[in-house]
Amino acid sequence: MQAIQNVSNNITIKNCHKIISRIRIQKEEYEIKNLKKAIEISEKSLENTLKFVTAGLTEMQIKNHLLQQLLENGADGIAFDALVLAGPNSALCHGHSSNEYKIKKGDSLLFDFGATINGYNSDITRTFFINHASDEDKNLYNVVLNANAKGRKICKPGLTMHDLDDQVLNILEESKYKNFVVHKTGHGLGMDVHED
């Protein structure tokens, strides 16, 4: 933008992000179909990857299997660099999959990934435990599960995203895990992975 402004004296450049976001917030039927297909491919790929997962594999081995599954199941591409994080790494919101760390029984295993179909993206985050979960992990998982269930129960036309987020986050903030909340409840999907 600065290079264009430097060589063009008689033009004005405007940031149209807000205008484009307002247009893209309501999806046409074909857009919804593409989003649903991207989600379907992601869920099937995750299901197939979970059958592959076993203690002793590295995060990168699991990630590579997941990426292969996305493409084999019909994705045009990946929505963003997929994350597969285990054990202590799974606490990092935006960590990097490693070739060094081998997952072991009792580890948490975080997946954050998405497929692209005709330019539309899915974004799925799921957490699993290898063979078993500690009592503390079960408690934390159930608090998050209850917050998720609350969000799904109250979600309906006319409810603002602000109100949805408040009610979901209230469950998390009323728990002993409130200091670990690092994200809002969710985000829109579309041609960008994060949309209004």
C-alpha cells in the first residue's frame, strides 16, 4: 500500500475490511454447502487419524498422517498450518508440532486444523487423552465440555455472539480453571479462517 501511495500522487487508498466483513457475514447456500463439506472432510480425517494414533508416535508423525487424510478425503488444501500437540505442548495455543516428543499414555493430544473446499475453510480443535486421563484432566475436560454444551443449548437466531460468549465464559470463569481461559468462544468461518 505504501509503495502504491509513493508512486501515485492522485489516488486515495481506503481500508475496506469492515465493508467486506459485513458482506461476508451472511452466507449464501453454496457457501454453507462448501463450509459443511470442509467440516465433514475434517471430521472424517480426524476419525481416521485417531485410529492411527498410538503411544510412541511423535506429534509430527500424527500431523503428517492427518494432512494425508485431509487430502485423501477430498480437501482442496489445508486451511492453515495444522497443529498436533501432546503432553506439555498441548497447553500452547499456537505451538509447533515436534519430531522429538513421543506421546505417551496419559498425555493429552490436541488437534487444531482445517480443510479447504472451493476457497472455504473449516477450523476444528479437539482434545483427546492417550489411553487414560488423570482425575484432574477429567475435571478440566468436563468443565470445558459443560461450557460447550451450554453454548450449543442456548445458540439460536437472535442471540448475539456477545451474549453467547458471556454465558459460555461464565461457566469457565466460575471454575477453578478461570486463569487458563485464553480464547473467546469461537469465530465465524468462510473464505478466511477467522471471519466475523
